[in-house]
Amino acid sequence: MADIRSNFLGIQSPNPFWLASAPPTDKEINVTRAFEAGWGGVVWKTLGEDPPVVNVSGPRYATLMSQDRRVIGLNNIELITDRPLRTNLDEIRRVKRAWPDRAMIVSLMVPCTEASWKAILPLVEDTGADGIELNFGCPHGMSERGMGSAVGQVPEYIQMVTAWCKQYTKLPVIVKLTPNITDVRQPARAARAGGADAVSLINTINSVMGVDLDRMLMNPSTDGWGSHGGYCGPAVKPIAQNMVAEIARDPATAGLPISGIGGISNWRDAAEFIALGCGTVQVCTAAMVYGFKIVQDMCSGLSNFMDEKGYRNLDAMMGLAVPSVKNWNQLNLNHVEKAVINQDSCIQCGRCHVVCEDTSHQAITAMDKEGRRYFEVMEDECVGCNLCVSICPVPDTITMRALKPGEIDARTGEPVRAGYANWTSHPNNPMRAAT
């Protein structure tokens, strides 16, 4: 059996699946149930100073649903913990003592003053927690108070607060980054400059989930008013993976440990994040939709995959996909692919023909053969865009075939060239002469 135990910053856990800082980690009973179900660790819901914040008593969540009623995205306007600081600290201490083999990370958010951070850090350290996560990502409610993403959007603040925390605690410091920024590499670099032991990302994305057109109110609304919230769930996974990959391949943050967050719903999602350089993964929405026991399928699925591929432990697969992530101008412009339709499994729905005809390159013909519809790719028109593969309802019915060097490209009439080429050296690049 593959070893899925995690050693992240020296923090041991039986698997890499942690619950993210969110409603599921708000109190002792939730975290205990999570550990009983098999979660490897938790990031306790963000603690702040006393007196605690006041949350709205009304709709806090809204969902984006697929046509078959699956949750694609979830929006929340809930703030950090609204329970007294001492209550949280006492519960953290009890849970950690009862579950010494599980990772216990405590998320923190206090005003951006040295005194505030200096005061709370020893209290958290005294609980026996394994590490702290600095919440520099929350995009709503707390950001209006000068915390959360209001800090995470200013690299100088990130570096300053991180340095304070490294000065006043011996615990590993994980900096949680906001996606509500143009270039996520800048805050990651600032976190490293401040001495951060790791970064976690992404936090939630600013969002408004919709409008009730009958009442002309935004959704969700409380007593007739609403506010933007934080968006998470499967829909944010591509955004999260892009940002994780950008940090993993940035020379300025190379080797900086990453805890991946964003739309992780099953073992395959987790494996993708690990392949992009993450040492652990954090889950929230999937647990809120399906309950804590989903971690059991995640663990068995990841272990089976690693066995199948021959990865003995997490380190053996961590970061393997990072070298494949490049800038566009580094892509091979000599590579040519064409779509191929498997006529045996094609159900003649015609979707590929319609989308190619209407929105792409008119490369799929429709005809009748022996009383049945028949669709075929015209190689001289196909540019290998992959749209037909993406919308085909039958898996593996439309695939892409790479032309071999020397093979004639029907579209251009030219043989496919061997070797590597990119836009920098391409003859059509207007800057080529200058470079």
C-alpha cells in the first residue's frame, strides 16, 4: 500500500487531507467528528480578538447549481468565529490532546498592529497547536475592517505581519493568500521575505451569487440588503490550480511549501494539487455538501492511484506536473493535432458538428450513411482546438491525434516539422528581428 502520511513543515498527519478554516472547523464537536471520520488535520476557524464579531442571523450561504442539482459553487458572507477567544482556545487544547496524531493548525486574524499579534500568538501556542495560518484572504466583512484580504492585497503588509509572527512564536507560520489580486506571486514572495514557513491558497473569491428578479434583491439577502461574499467550491478549482502552479514554478518562491485549497472534492482533485507542488490539501465545500465521511473515499482513492502508478509516498509524486506549466510563448508551435471520431461509440447526437460549425472552424461534416447520421472530421480544416472533445457527451469518443514529424498536415499541405519551436523564434513574431 502506498504511504499517504503527510509531513508538512514537520507537522505529521495520517493523510494529507485537512479541513480548511471554515464553518466545519468552528468548534470542538465538529472537529472531533471530523477526526473520527478520518481527516488528517484541520485548520481551526479563524480566531480574532475579544469581543468577538457578530454574524448575520439570516442567509449566509448561496449556491450555484448545475442542471442536475449538484453544487458547482458556494458563496458565504460568514465572518470569522463569533465565539469568545477563550472558548476556542480551551476547545483547541482539548481536541489536540485527544487526537495527538492529527494536524491542528489555528487560523488567526487580528488588527494589523504588532501589539495585537504579539498578544494572541502565545495564547495559541499554549494550546499545543501544531502551527498557525495567517488569514490574509477573507474578502468580505473583515476586509472592510482593515484585515483579511485588505492585508493580503498589500505585499508590504504581508511581509511585515509575517515577520512579527515569526518573531513572537515558535510555531510554523503558514500564510493564506487571497486570489483577489492581479499577480499571486507578489504576495507569495512577500510571505517568503517575511520568513513564512509555507503558504496556503486560495482563499475565497469576491462574488455576488445572483439576483432575485421577483423581489429585485441580490442573493443572499438579509432583511432586504445583501453584501458580496466569498466564492468557493468546484468552480474555483481551475483558478486555484493556476495560482498554485504560478507559485510552484516561480524562481523567487521555489521550494516554498504549499497547502492547496480550492474546489477539492475527491481524490483526483487532491492528486492534481499534489502534482502541482502541494504538500497537503484543504477541503471545505465538499465536506459541507456531502459530510465528513467523504475523506474515506479520498484516502482510499489516492492510495489506490499511487499504488497503480508506483508512487511509494506523497513526496514521490509531489510537483511532478510543475515542469509542464509554461508561458504561452514557450509552447511548441510545430506540434499539430487533429480530432478523430470513434464511429463505434458515437451516438450521432450532432453536438460536435453544431459547435464546430457555429463557433469554431467548420471542420466536422454531417452526412447520412445507410439511414444513420454520420459525422466526420475534415483534417484540412481542423486546427486541433479540442472543443469537440470537450463537449462530446460520450467519454473517449472524440480524441486528439498528434501528427508525427514528416507527416503531411492536410490543412497547410506542409510536413510537420520536428524539433522545438516557440513564438519567440517564430517568423511571424514581429519582435523576432528585434530579438
